Amino acid sequence: MLNAAKQARRSPEMPAAPDRTPEQRQPAPSLERPIALIPAYNEEATIGDIVAQIRQRFAYPVVVIDDCSGDATGQRARAAGATVLPLSLQLGAWGAIQTGLRYALRQGYRTAITLDADGQHEPECIGELVAPLASREADVVIGAFPERASRARRLAWSYFRVLTGLKLEDITSGFRAYNHTAMTALAAPEASLLDYQDVGVLLILRRERLRAVEVPVSMQPRAQGASRVFRSWWVVGKYMLQTSVLCLARIGHRPALSPPED
């Protein structure tokens, strides 16, 4: 079980990151060419602080994938020091992340950290998140905070654990770290999924026999708005139906090897 003591909530307001000299930056485990990827849609209120905190705490380059926002998300991210990839067609959370992964691979990055743009994922937890990658204990690390789950979310999690055999506690967390092998697998055309990506991504990683672990992290309440997936029982039903299609298509299973011919 995850250590609940490390999961204390803080104020829902995300403070602006203080100015730090290079000597004041938070030490982080040594990684192979890390980059932070943030998919964002209409998150002008929070994106600037998130980008600034990552750059000031860890000095990682940050890429914000602007998924056709109608506000100043792109401008705020760029002003905070991020590279902004503006999408001309809205791709949803997974399409935006996959765009970021493909960009990162083309630029030679070998470790990707993904986090949401709404202020729930705390940049200060990145050091804990990436530690299993740095020690080569895992190929994928998921920042887990299962206590955040609503009744609808818990129902969905339980259903998909039974359907897929996944043993993870927080299967919808977007706070993740991937090594180069995992980045390559998820950037491939075969990894293009429906809009709801979380379980499908985990199944692809399992198919590739990549090691996934969870680490406990703290998360803040959503700064504004409501969950896109879990805002109503109707949307939850749609999410579960689409994700069930991915599971029943056996995305997470390798085909059986053909026996040698006599």
C-alpha cells in the first residue's frame, strides 16, 4: 500500500515559484536528458506557475502542448520559459502527450515527465517520481494518490483492475515518468488511442513487458473546473465503454508465438 503519510494535501492555491539561483535548485536524481511535457487546454490560470516551478526547481526544459486553447495558455507558458507546441486540431489529452513524446524523441531527449496543467500535480514531487528511473528499477513510474478518487473514479478503477489484471492502485494518474524505451513504445503509431488514454497506455506498456511502479506523491485539489472524465455518471459510462473496447481488443497482450513447422 502507498504511504498515506506522504500524501498530505496543501492549499488549493498554487503559489508562484520563488526566484532561485542554480545553487538553490532542488537536487534531483541523475537522468538521461530529461524533459517535462504538459498537455494543456484552457489553463491560463495555472500553467505559468507550473512551468516556472519546474524550471526553477529542476532546470528541466519544459514543453507545453497547447491543445487548441481558446485563452492565453500558450502565451503564459511561453512567458514562463516553456517551448509551446500549438496544435491546429484538438487531439485530447493522449494525443497531446503523444505529440510531446514524438517531439522529445526527435530532439534527443531520453526521459519524459508528464504532468497535468491544472495545478493538481506538484512539481516539487518530481524528484521522488523519477528516482526509480534513475536507479533503473523501472521503465515507467506513476505518481499515485488514490485518496483523491471520487466514488465514480473508484468504481471505474475496480472495474478495470478486474478486466485487465492490472495491479496498480492509481490507474488514471497522469503524473508519470518514462525512460527512453517507454517513450519510444508510446510514440509509435500503434500507440495512438481513443481520447481516454490512461488504461490503454498501461496495457501497451505491459504488452512491451516494461516495468511499471507507483510512488506516493501529494496532489492538490483541482485549481478550477471539474474532471473531464469523472464530472458525471454519464461521462463515466462513456469513458468505461470506450476503455473497455481497448481492453477487449487485447491491446495489452502479445500474440502467441507460432509453433515451429515440422
